Amino acid sequence: MPIDGRASGQGRVFQTSGDQHIEEHHHHYGAGTGSRLAPQPVGPRPPHGATVPDSVRVPLVGRAPGILRDRADLMERLRAAVTGPGGDVHVLHGLGGCGKTAVAHALFTEAVRDHGRVGLWVNASERISLRAGMLAVAGDRGATTGELAAAASGQRAAADLVWHYLDHSAQRWLLVLDNADDPTVLEEGGWLRTSPLGTVLVTTRHATSPLWRGIGSARHPVGVLPEADAAQVLCDLAPDAGTVESAQKVARRLGCLPLALTLAGSHLSHQLLESWSMDEYDRKLSEDSTALVDQGAAGTGSGQSRHLVGRTWQLSLDALAGQGLPEATTLLRLLSCWAADPVPLSLLMPVARGEVDFGHLDPPLAADRVEPALRGLLDHSLIGMVEADGRRCVQAHGVLLDSVAAGVPEVQRGVLAEAAGRLLEAALPQEDAVPSKTPTGWELLAPHVSRLLQTAPGELPAGLAVRIARLMHHAGNFPGALKQARYAAGTAERCLGSDHPVFLTARDAEAWALQYLTHFADAEAVHRQTLAARESVLGPDHPETLRSHLALGLSLNQLGRHEEAVQSVRRAIDGQRRALGADAVETLFSRSMLLEILPELGRSEEFDEAAKVTEDCDRFLPPDHLTTVFAYHGYGEGLRLLGRYAEAEPVARRALEGRTRLQGPEHPLTMAALSLTALVAHGLGRLDEAIAIQQQLLERRERVLGTEHPFTALSRERLTRWQAEARPDRP
């Protein structure tokens, strides 16, 4: 028989025509429930069936360091939060493996042991583990079995239950939400809140989530360790494996990344069949660093991806792919072709503008996906923003790049290297046989070219390395140019052959560097070998063959073989006039070099005729062209050698002013021009002026070239001699 009824307020009316058992749960909360950091809509209900963690009172993590190195300032701030009034959320963010969990573990231990706090630890890496862990927290704080069952089955709001019991805890607490790399896991269920009874500590790779910017939250970046502390971590774990100095070498190679240090130290301390020293381990790292470091995981008792440098980054890349950013993987693989130094954002602009097509990469990297992919890598702390030489750059950790490079599919390696090389090629300054000015903006690219040549040797990387060597030379870094050129030559000879133009160009750059380092005999030998090879491979009138004639002539002049030098330089000039034209930059440059040789032979009339090159440079070249400065410098030097000091003085001053303006006061050639002005002043009898200039020159050369450089020694000897001339009556 039907029953009609009404209910008011919170009453309920149930109607049934048979035997039924009805159970209804009512939960009423008073004031004091925790508020979320920011109101968030509740998202989809997570799946049920999560396994309850074995403990929320013990950090269920891998091996924690016995001693937490560095981190003193950070620990002091976190310690103050735990012992303070509470109600705060502190977020530790940074690259995977940088020690965020280790800091949380140390704080957790202190809070429980020294400050009487209840420590609660929850794995927040995914929805299931977070939900199960937080319900276990509610149970720890007094929730009944029925309440937990209702929350677990979806009959009541789980987050509200947890925070009710946290807000009514009889003891103050520290809640650690570890590995919260996907903030939406916390956000969708409203799990992240504050309470006056405790402090929340979050560890995450996601640095930029809006969830971390709520009221009562503070963010703390966690990076790699200082080198001294990193070395001490290795010594803590493997005290018998070597000295602190040896540990510093290993730490430096591992980029002072705590995860890598922990695995390396564990490996060294748990060897049975072998017993490597730190130095031996350092040598082994050069063969396959990622695989070797990850062998240490056996000693930590964990093979999880988070605890392996070769796999921990993949968690973030998988998360980005799940968010619709598979291009982040391609971009990080592209970065892994370069060095762990800052990468100018301008290097990636041709891709973002659609000027180059990377649709053939896997996954494809379209122009409109570069910016989101960069943002994704930044958000997940896989790269960081830095500024270098006033330019905005991104930078990734070296161990990360090594492990990402090791994981690139074989079929993609060559394609990625080619793409990385083309971007470097487009970013380098225009390649000119004789630059119009000292090129700039290449310095940040040099380590990336070297890395590419090391990992993917071939024609393009070798050619880029030679360009870097030439740029170093133009900048006055002759030792760096020599080292770079020799490395490029060695690689080019192995992979391309000794008759390949790239190899010959590298040898040419090597010889020029030797010449400017005053190794004149060595330079002459290499120039002569290069000239013979170029004549055979390229032909006698090829522009590069003619440049070798010029270079050989300059070396011969430095060796005192002036007649041979004139013949070699004239051979270059005649060929360049035919092949390039009389007013070509290279022709004018070679003509200016003749001005330093003819005076050595006393050929004044030929010198005056050759000096017309200065007028031609003024006529045919743009203002402030470096070749014009070379011409006036050579003209002034020739006038001095001929003893025509009055004519030389204005020419020398013009050369010095041009060098200083275009190349800077500490460029070796600017110092050579300063030396010329000192010699001219001395020749004019202005001894005090000459001494003052020579003193200034000596200080510069000692600072830039070093105290033992031949030019520094020459300046010192001249200064001493001139000072003695100024005081002839002194014993």
C-alpha cells in the first residue's frame, strides 16, 4: 500500500513495498576545516582499488644519504617552517635526481626526532598512490574504518575526510607529498590544502605550476651540489676508493648531480670482483657514463626508473607526451647533440620561424610546436633558463644529455646530428677569408660544435670546427685556435681522408695559429705541406691555394728568408688578381702583407709603390674594414723599418686607433700596433713617451699573453734597455 510523506531540512523519506535494509551515513563538520590554497573544481573521480601503503610514518624511498651535504640554508628555512606556527606549503622543485627527496627525508627525520612532530609521508607520483596514501593519513589521524571505507568506495569526499582529521590532529605534523611531478593529481581532488596544525612539504619536478603560487606557499629551487660537497658525497659512500682530489674529478664529470653521485659511490663501495679507485672509475666514465653510473643501483637496492640516471628523465618525457607534447622528446634529443653549456635561444629560431623543416624527425618538430615543447621542458625542470654573455639561453644537465643521447634510436642519430649541425651552421658568423671586422657572437656556440664533432664526426661538424678555429684566431685566442684546429684536422683525416678540403682547411688554420704563436718553423712546414696538397687537389689557381702561398710567404719572412717570402706573396697577389680581381678583399689583404717584407730587403721604391694599397683600401672597401687597418699597420711598420719615423708616426697612430676600435685594447694585434707606436716614439727621440707606452704594453702582454711569452719577454727587455738609456749616468 503506497505511503506518501514529506521531508524538511535534512530529513529523508524512503518508500518501499517490500523488505529492504537501508543504511545512510551522515557526516557533520564544524568550524576549522582546512581551506584549499585556491578553490579548484573537483575533477574525475580516481579509480578505486588502490593498495594501502605499508606505512605513512616512514619515508618509503630509496637509499637516503647518511649525511646531507650543502643544503644548509635551505634546511634552515624549512626547519623554521616546521617549528613555526604552521599553515604553510613549501615546494621543493628541480631536476630529477637533484636531491629533493633527500632534503625532504632529512627534514622529516629532524621533525620527528628533534621537534616532536608526527611525520606523514605520501607518494604523490600518481592518483592511485596519492589517494591511498592520503586515506592512510586520515586513518593515522583517527578516521574510523567505516569512514575510510565510505571514502574509498566513493560514498563521500575523500580529501575532505583527510583534511578534517589533519585539522583535528592531537599532535602537530609534517606532511610530505613526494614526487608530485604532475600537479593536476593534487589539483583535481583538492588534495593540497593548508592547516594551522602542520606544514606541507611537496617535492616536484614541475617548477612553474600555478598551484605552487597559492596563498601560504613558498617555492625552493633545488639544484646540483657545489663541487666540494659533491666530492664529499662520494667520499662518504666510498671512503677507501681514493682521495678528495680524485673524488672531485669524478664529481665534476658527473656534473655534481646527487643521484649520479649516490649511484657512483654505491658502485665503488659494493664491488666484489673488481675494486676500482676513483681515478679508474673516472676513466671508465668516458666510455659509457650512463650505463656505468646506473650499475650502482644494485648497491642501493632499487631498480626503479626514478633511481636510474638513464631512465629517470623518461618519466618526465612520458608525462609531456601524455599532455600532448611529444615534440618535447625531439627537442631534448636535439639538445643532447650539443654540450651541457648554455644554448642561445636564437639557435632554435630558424625552426620556430619555419625557416628549416624538421618534419622528418621522430616525433616531428613543427614550427608552432617549438615554443610549447620548450615550455614543457622548462616546466618539468629538464632544462633551465640562464643568461650568458647577455643572451637568453637554455641549459640542461650534462648527465641528462648523456643519458638522453644514449637512448636515441639508432635510425635517428644521424638525422638529429645533421639537424643540430645545420642550426649551428646558420648561427655562426658569415665565413670570410678576410673578415671585415672581428666576428662576435660565436663564443657560446664553440662548445656545441666541439661536442657535435666528438659524438657525430663527419664533414659538416669538422667544417664547423674549422670555422670556430678561425673565429678564435680572429679574436686573438691563438692557443685555443691551435687546439681546435688540430682536433678538427685529426677528426677530418680519420673520417674524410688527408686529401679532403676540410682536412686541408683545418691544417691551414693550424699553421696560422702556429705562426701567431711564434712557432715560425713549424708554421712554415705545415703551410708548405698544405700548399702542396692544395695544388694537387684543388689546382694552382684555386683561392685556397693562393691563400696558402700568402701564408707561406709570411712564415718565410719571420724566418728571415725575405727573398723567398716576397716571391711567395707576389705569387698569391698575381693569382688573386686573375681569379678574384684587383679590388677584391683577398687581393688587397695580400698586397698589404707585402709592406712588411720589402723593407727587410731595403727596397724603398718598391715599398712606396706597394704602399698605394692603403689608398685602394680607402677607395674600394667600406669604412672601418679590418683589411684597411691591416694595410695601415703594415705601412707604418715598413716606414719604421726604413727609418722614416716622422712619416710612420701618423700612420702608426691610425693603425692603433683602428685596431683598438675594431678588435679591442687587449687583442694581440692591437698590442702589436701599440708596440709600433712605442718604437716610432723611440726612433723620434721621445724617450719618456716611448718608455710610458712600453710600460703599458708590458702590463697588457703579461696579463693577456703571460709572463713567459716571447713578445712579453721582448717588451720587458726593451723597457729595461730604454730605461737605462734615460739614465745614462746611473751605474
